[in-house]
Amino acid sequence: MFAAMTDSPEKPARKPRKSAVKAAEAEPAPAPPWRRRALRWAGRGLAGVGAVYAVLILLFSFLPPPINFYQLGEVARLGGIEKDWVSFEEIAPVMARSAVAAEDANFCLHWGFDMAAIREAVEKGSNRGASTISQQMVKNVFLWHGRSWLRKAMEAALTPVVETVWTKRRILEVYLNVAEFDEGVFGVQAAAQHHFGVDARDLSPTQAARLAAVLPDPQNRSASEPSSFVRSRTRSIMSGAETIAADGRAACFEE
């Protein structure tokens, strides 16, 4: 009887299972509110930049780009620039072939990046010759000059989009209208007038090759007062222009 009235001893509390403890320890602590807000705003900012570029790519697929960052810088530095937009039909066909022969002979064969040229440039330890006309056009129209990983990354992201939305003919048309051919002289029409006193539609094969020969260093080379290097490069470009016309590598931009 007394034994029945005696309080039963309390059972010891159960220890949490090791697996439960490990699971609790493994759960990451929630990110601070400020970090979540920063990530949210960063995502919105990137989406906004992407939307702006998407609109510009669509607009410039049929409208002439009014000006770019580099041209604005040259306006501030020089006090003004020469530029005159012309349609592709108003440019001598030999000028288009000369530019392709000089800067990107496989222009019609790639999707924005010439992987063979990139591999060759990497092997030689240089990036000269690896940049396609599509990449150069994207840099000139949508980005800025100068070497930085940010610009390179944006160029790599935008180039395939432009190649998808624009035709090769349009890419080359815009390129020829925004490329610099002398200090402060932009576009093939302004360059033809500046160097030879003719319109872009009337350029001869030699004149077209000379203009292409100053690329990509127009401020240190002259088409109207060619050095021995420019003369030699002109002959090479004239030969290359004839070659791509004969082997079909100009078919994507010629009717």
C-alpha cells in the first residue's frame, strides 16, 4: 500500500537525436534583409539594362544609330566630328568586300565569333585578328572603347543577339557607317569625301582597299597619304576582296 502511494520516479528527458541536431546545424541562416533587398534591386537593374539593349537592338535593326559613346567623346575632344549616313545601296560593293577582306574574311561563315581566329590569336598570345566585324560593330554602337572585362562580357552577350535579329547585310551596313577612317571622320561616306573627294558609291577598288587598310588604327594611318605599310596592305586587301567574291564568302551581303 505504501509502495503504491510513493511518487514514481521521473523519467529522464530524451536527448535529441543526432540526425536532428545535424539537420538543424546544416540549415543555413536566413540572409539579412538588406542583402535580400540588394539582390532584388541588382536583379531589377540587370533586367532593366537588358530591356534597354533589347529595345535598341530592335530599333537599330532598321534605324540609323544617331551617335555612340566614342563619337561623343571625340566631339568633346575635337570640338566636332565628320559623319554622314548612307544606305548599303549607296556604298560601292567593292568597299564592302574590301572591309570584309581586311577585318573578317569569314564574316559570312560565323555566327558572330570566328572560333578559328580566336584559337589562333590565343596561340600567338594576342587578340589581334580575333575580333569579328559583328563584335566591332557591337562595341562601336552599343558599348565603349577601352579594354575591360565588363565590356568584353557585354560584347560577348550582345553579339549573338544582334546576329540573331539583324541580317549580315545590316551588320555590315552599320559597321561601314560608324567605323572611324581618320581622326574624327566616321563612316565610309564621310571618309570617301575626306580622303578622295568622291561619294562612297563611286569608290574605286584601290580607294576602297586603302580605306579598309587604315583599320583598325585610323588615327595613325592615312588612306590619302599612304605609308609603305598601307600600300602593301592595300594590295593584299584588293586580292582578298577578289577572292571572297570568287569563292562565295561575300554572298551573305551581296545580292
